[in-house]
Amino acid sequence: MPTTTPSPTYGPPPSSGLSLSVGQVEAGLGHRASVLTLTNRDSAPRKVTGYPDLKILAGDGTPLDVQVLHETSYFAPDPGPQDLTLQPGETALSVLAWSATVTSGDKHTGAAISVVPVPGEPAQKQPLETDLGTTDTVKLSAWASRIGN
């Protein structure tokens, strides 16, 4: 009898600490994007700086060989690294964007993402389908208090 690899399941974001949530995928002209929202669920302020450490995961939970560029995308400017202090309940945003362009070669699709919001924090995994076409590249903006600043 053949064995199948079970698909990983992802729980809800943590109810304390820095909690990651993933927005729905927006599409336009072959481009795709999702807003990552990091919420401070602690009772004390938390420092957030730079870029999330992000990996695109296959359906079995293994990381795909995808290049993560820290730069402006079709959907959002990259404000560059900045120091943010999130008060309890406040959020920081980052935009993950990619192109579904298909040229030559095999198409790749991610099933989830793994994000370390700031160094020293545990990775948080959330389902997110990323139809990467043949580009194997995503763009990620730095954490910011709002998109476009």
C-alpha cells in the first residue's frame, strides 16, 4: 500500500507575543500580493525593525528555492528598514509580492509561508498559495506602520 506524505496544517496566529496574519491575495496584470500584518499581542511595547525573514513552502512544508528580494513591488513601495515600536495592539505591515509570469521551464507554486517576524522570534507558518510562474522570485517590503510610507 503506498504511503502519502500528509500536508502540514497551520494553526491560528499566536494569542501572545508578535502575531502574524496573512491577507488575501490581490491580483493585477499578472502580479500578485498579500499583506503581512504583525500585531503586538503583549502587554508591553515591542521593537520591530527591518524585513521579515520569509520562506515560501511547498505543499509538504519544505522550503522552495525562491529568491526573496527586499525592494519595491508593483503593489507597494519599500520604505526600507526602519525602527518601529509597537504598543500593545498596534500593527506593522509588510507586502509580499510576486509575478505569475511563465516563460520557459517548470512552473512553481508555494502552499504556505514561514515568517520569522524579527530575529530571535519563532517562525510562524501560514497557508498562502503563491503561483510563482517560472520566476522563482518574490519581493518583500520592510515592516512599516502603513503601506506607502
